[in-house]
Amino acid sequence: MTHEEIAEQLDYCGALLDVRNMQNCAFVSLTLTNKSFDTLWPLFCEVLSCPAFPEHEFQLMQHTLKQSIRLREERVSYWARRRFY
């Protein structure tokens, strides 16, 4: 399934897939109604167990993250936080 198809399915069922990451861990949560559980639970399991990363999307995300890191490293607050925490 493509990310568009997954988003469409989630949107159709009124569900929310949330991904958060920290320095040492990541969290994935699925918020949905009881009515859509049987439809979305297999999709959620597939997303977690068989992730797919199309090359062009991966490269775009990689470029965006590199730019974000470069900008963050230009800030004095970033270096102060790294030094003292």
C-alpha cells in the first residue's frame, strides 16, 4: 500500500496514525473508533511489520532532514543545550 492509500483509508474511517520519535525510542499510536477496529488493525500491523520506503520519497525526506539539522546546528541555543544537558 502506498502512503496515499493508507492516508485515504485512515481518513475514511476517521482515524489518526501518529508517529513520534525521541533520541532513544519511537512511539506509534493509532486512534480509531470501535467500529473501524476490524478494518484498521490489520493495516496498522502491516505498517509496523512491513514498512515500505519508496526511494524517491526516502531521498526527499533525507534531504529535508539534513537541511533541518544544518539550520538547527546554526543556532547558539542548540549548542548550549548539547553542552549542558
